[in-house]
Amino acid sequence: MPRRPLARRTFLRGAAQAVIALPLLEAMLDDHGTALAGGAPLPTRFMTWFFGNGVLLPRFEPTAVGPDYPLSEQLAPLADVRDYVTVLTGLQNRCEKIITHHEGMTAFNGYTMVEVDGLFSKAGGPTIDQLVAQTVGDATPIASVHLGISKHVSIMDSGTTMFALSHKGPNEPQYPKFNPQEVWTELFGAFVPRPDDRALRTSILDAVRDDVSRLRARLGKHDNQRLDAHLDGVSALEKKITAATPLCSLPDMPSEANVDLEGREPITAVNDVMSDLLVYAFACDITRVASCLFIGGAAETVFSELGQSAGHHFHTHDANAQDLVHDGVVYIMERFAALLKKFKAWEDVDGKNLLDSSIVYCSSDCAEGISHTIARQPIILAGHGRNQLIYPGIHHQVTPFPYSDGNTSDVLLTCLRAFDPTAASIGGGAPMSTTPLREIAGPAFAG
């Protein structure tokens, strides 16, 4: 049937102000299917993902470099997305001040912290996600979204550096939301009613039923199939969040979620729901930039699902508990892998998946928690951002350990130039970089 192009920002609108964003459809593309109908390129997404307290380098770093590197013990959970993963080791975080953990956050912005007083600090400059958002944020309804998984952040630190992964500047932290239902509302305008008004509940899909019918008449066979799959996913996600309400919220506060259950955080469940939300936000082009604070810097998150009873940060400082630290890092990588597998499973409009069109930047606040070292601070990059980064992924070690002449900010600049090829530098002072790491650049990289 003749194709009648749709605007990229087409929404389904129904009664009670219910709104559902659509995924990218073929009807929104140009005649070649390689760009949006107006000529703009297909969206590329960016995300930062953070976990506190470092790794165990001998059990984390792969034993060989190049494209065929073997996954280490702590990287083994990434096996199903192995081709999309680049591991960077031997890098030096060049932060000019050392106050434990805070300096590790320089790997996300390229600046030394400011206003340092004991364990108080503020970010020295904008983080990489906000620089990307400055470039692509105007193209979407929400410039960036910020997620948090474990609420058990550090009890010793203060300031903003350790409590917000994303910063627009020293005095503009972008604090994460830890409640999936709040994130749902921010992204999709969904309303989660209280348990005592079940008779009044109306599905958001019911509210836009008439709009869906009108839209179907304008779409071809493949777009209608894609629309069906999208609406099925929205329905499943709506049910998943609603069903979680009685388990995660007190009876008189049913709109809450991510509540400790008998003192234990539902980390896996929250991570899964947040990942689902982000997949839909990216696929619907609600936003192209995100950050996720999985567990905070120096955080005393307890991995109760592993049978642990003490905080992860506490374990990192106990020489006799390093096996427990190892178990915790493997668990963290399992949750990171769960996110990436959801990205890989989602088929985008061009037949690719979200890892093909995204770059996910993952690191910690130190290389190893027991020493607080920021030498050899590892970074994981997942996805290639429409061939901006190398694919399949590699293990790139800047200099043979134990010492490195590399700079973590070189990786930041490489990521930034994937979105803004004109960016001349990133960061400031000793951590600043003017040299992207071209060893990890893909064929589309023009920076």
C-alpha cells in the first residue's frame, strides 16, 4: 500500500490525558530506510552505568588483548553480549586530589572534584552524559533520564559527587530516581492508582484504543505488526509494575516501589523493571541519554540475594572477605548483562537492535576497593552506536600493568565525538583529554 509518512513525534492520545509514545516505524523513515523522513539520522543513544567499590583486577582483567580476548571470571556474565563489549584496562585516572572514592568519579567527567573538605566534594564539571545531552537532547521530549537501583548509598560521604552519577556542573547534580513508578510517570505519563480503587482503574491502552484504530488505517502490514508488538510490550510492562506494587509498597502508600523487604533491597527486580523502562524510552525516542547508579560509590549495599549480610563496601576493606567481594562483582556484572541483553533483544526499525544504536559506558569509583587505587581503572563499553565504536568488541590494554600512561578521559572524548565530532577536548586540568582513543573507533567515527 502507498506509504503515508508519519511525524517522528507521533503519540497516541486518549481519554484522561493518557499518552503513549510510538516506537520508530518504517512510516517515519525516508525512502531508503536509513534516516528519518525529514533527513535527520536515525537516533543514537548513550548511557552511563556505575557501580561502586571497584573490582578485583586479577579476576577482572582479561588475560589477552585484541578481538578474541577471553572473558575473565568477573566478566563471564557478559558472554551472551560478548561481541558488543569492549573492555579497557591499564587506564590511569588523572584526578589531582585523592580523598578515597570521590576521585574515581573523574572517569565520568574528566575533572578533579571541587570544594573538597574531608569526605565532601562536588563534581568539577559536567559529566559525559550531559555533554551528549547538550548535543542530542533537544531532539527528544526528555533530554536525559537518571535511574538509581540500590538506595543504600554511602553513610560517610557528603557533597554531590558520590550521590549523583550525572552532573550539568558543580552545582547541578542530576539525582537519580530509585522508584520505577516515578520513572514510568516521568517517561510515559502513566498513573498508578491506589490498591483501594481497583474498580476505577482504566488501562492506558484502553484510553488510547480509538487513537490506535485510526493510526492502524495509516500503516502498512509491517508497521502494524511492529505496533502490535510495541503495545503488547507496554501492556506487559504496565502489568509488571502494577503487580509489583503490593510487594514493594506499604498498604497505605501503594504508589511507592523499590522498598526494602524485611531489610533487603529487591535489587534484581528493580534492575529488571528499570531496564525495561529504559528500553522503551530509547525505543520510543522519549530520550536518547540516560544514567544509572546501580550501587553508589563507597555504598554499603548488601547483596542479600547472595546470602550476604554485610555491606559490599565493608567487604572490600576486609582482606579475608575478598571472595565475597568477587561474588558481589559477578552479581553486579550479571545485572549489567541483564540490561544489555534487553537492549540486544529489542529490534529497532532498521532491523538492528539497541546495542547496535547505543553506547553504554560503565565504570566504578576505583580500580580496587581494598586500596582505593585509581591506577588501572577499568572501563567497559557496550554497543557501538551505529559503528561509531569498534565492533566486535576488543580488550584494549593501554600499557602493561602495573602502571599506565593512559588517560580515562581519552575514552570520554571518544564517546563524546561519536555524538559531536567537533568536540576538541573534554575535562580540565591534569585529567583533560584532547586525544580520543582511536584504537576503539569504528568505521563511522569521524572525530
